[in-house]
Amino acid sequence: MSHKAGFVSIIGKPNVGKSTLMNALVGEKLSIITPKAQTTRHRILGIVNEESYQIVFSDTPGIIIPRYGLQDSMMSSVKGALTDADLILFVTDINEQHDENDVLEKISNTTIPVIVLINKIDNATQEQVDEKIAYWQEKLNPKHIFAISALHQYNLEGIMTTVLEFLPEHDPFYDKEDLTDRNQRFFVSEIIREKIFTNYQKEIPYSTEVIITSFKEEEKITRISAEIIVERDSQKNILIGKGGAMLKKVGTESRKDIEKFLDQKVFLETFVKVIPDWRSKKNYLKSFGYEN
């Protein structure tokens, strides 16, 4: 029996629902989701395994024009996802304005087949949907266009079947038990980062990195220490909050989600550390796992 396997890159601008889509397609929450733009910083793989195929989806940061080192690194992970893909799922949203030249430039010059997914159509009229389909058909001439709602898992069934048409015959790239290429520490740090994105406003979430400094699995409990890195003392004060209240809230919310994720009792301690301007410093970016 023949076996298909290949890489499918999910790309688009920030806030179009790429992470929600990947989680829905993979059937697991792998990418963190918040209402804020640019939540995804790393390329995260989600692997779907069936007897006759393996689809490796790759969720990438939203495409932006980079302003500092961290964003450069985020955009180079998009570039990487485009070079080794067998298929591109280009996610746009029904309300997106047509100023996506930076995105189009990246995909119109490629020979990789493209499928367009018009997301967030739950409150759209049929007329709006038809208009967008016509626009993207003319602009990109993709292999297929789906109008979907990733959040409500509407109209996703046909995507998998269509994806499989474009995958080559190949042995699996990953072990059939694997769901992702990332380890538990990575997902724990992402859960904490998600809570920072949902609890703080303005620049705090964007100036923050979470490093897991210790991860000890004991029989009845997993003990985790996390360092939350910020760029300035004023951010540290906001993050900790009056009498430590905000940091405690983030810790409690994170611990509950980490316990669900690990299916194990968790003891979590968090510390805040200031590293001035870390987002622009190559050595820190590299040590935090960002490649350029």
C-alpha cells in the first residue's frame, strides 16, 4: 500500500486565525491563541498521522515588515517554512483589507501549490464571500479556495482531502506516535506566554520571553521553574503587580493549563528578570531559540 507524507505551511498576516486553524486540523491545542497580533513567534509543527499518510502542518508567525531582531528571526522562520513546503495554505480573513503586498510577494513568486482559506466567515454575507473568492482567484490563481470558520470548525472537512491530493508518496518523516517536533518544556513556556498575552496590555506581552530554567518530573508532581524576561524595570514592576498579585494570577492560570497539558500535578514558580533590549540582541535571541 502506498504511503503519502509531506509538509504543509500555514501562512498569512497576523490575527487571521492561523493557529486556531492548525489546532483544529491537528485536533490538539499546539499553538497558543490570543486576540493579540503576533502571538506566534516560532514555527510549530503539528503532525497528523493515519495509516496511509502523514501530514506535517507548520504554523508560522504572521507576516509583517520586521522592525527589530526578534521580528527578523520570526520572518526567517516563515521563509524556512516556504522553502521546504509541498503545499501552502494561505489564510486570509473575510475582513482583511487588500494591502497584503508583503504576503503576496512571498507566495506569488513560488512554484509551490497554494490553497487559499478565507477565514472568519461566520458573520459574513454570501455576497461578501463570493467577492473575496473572486478577488483571490484573480490575484493568486490558487489550486483551491475554501471559505471557512476555523473557530467554529466550519467547512474544514474538505481541506484534508484536498491537501492529500498534493502530497507526494513518501515514507513518514516523523515517528507515527509524534504529534509535534517540540518538547514539553517548549509548550509549558508557551502556556505561560499565552497567559501574559491575555493578562497584560500594550508592550508588555511583546517585550516578554519565557524561559524554563528547571523541569523536574517526580512520581506525583512535576516541579517547574520559569524565568519571565522583560526589557525594562518598569515592565518588571507591571508584570509583578501590586504585592505580587498579577504575577500570582499568571502563575495560577498557567499552572492549571500546564496540569491539563501534562496530565500531572504541577508546582510552578516564576521569576522576573530584566535583560535590556533583548529583542534586538543576537546572542540573547540565539540562546532563546530564535534562529536567523
